[in-house]
Amino acid sequence: MDRAALIAAMQAAPLEIGVVTVPGWGTMHVRELTTDIVDRLNRAKRDGAEDVNALALSAAATICDESGVLLFDIGNAEDIALLSRQGFAKLSRVLAAANKLAAGDNAGNA
């Protein structure tokens, strides 16, 4: 495959989307994390940023509609604050489903 073909394939391939059921929230869609978000989290950790809520930011970067459009804005402090006040088990379930996508396992609920 040449460069142009690879770039075309990357641009045409959507992010993987999965479904997860969270008690109290119902069924929702999640998409895989992008490398941009993973890099941001790694940089924040490395730089010692204490105000970064990695779980809330990761959830904001994965919770989406059925088309893969994010429902939360990772740059919006109110969205991140709302997510950071949610139960650890619920957000962990969301991230577990997204991590399954990253591992290539999109066959079912987390």
C-alpha cells in the first residue's frame, strides 16, 4: 500500500463504536480513544498536572451517539466537572467498554 492509499484508508475508517449498559444510565454508545487524548493524559501525568481528572476526561472522549459524535466536550470545564462527580464504577464501566474497542473486541457490552 502506498502513502496516498494508506491516508485515504485512514480518513475513510471511522473510529470503532461499541455499546455499553450502565446501571442507572441505560444503554449508551462509546468510541475508542484517539491517540490525541491518550497523549494529552500522558503529558499531564508526566508534567504533574494535578487538575486533570483522567477518568472524566477519558469518559468525555468516549461517550458518543450511535454515529460516533461525542456527547461531551473535552475542553469544557463544566462537562468534565459533571463527569468527575459521577460514580467511579459507572465511569469505569464506560472506559472498560472503550478499552475493549482498543483491544479489537467490540462484540458485546462491558
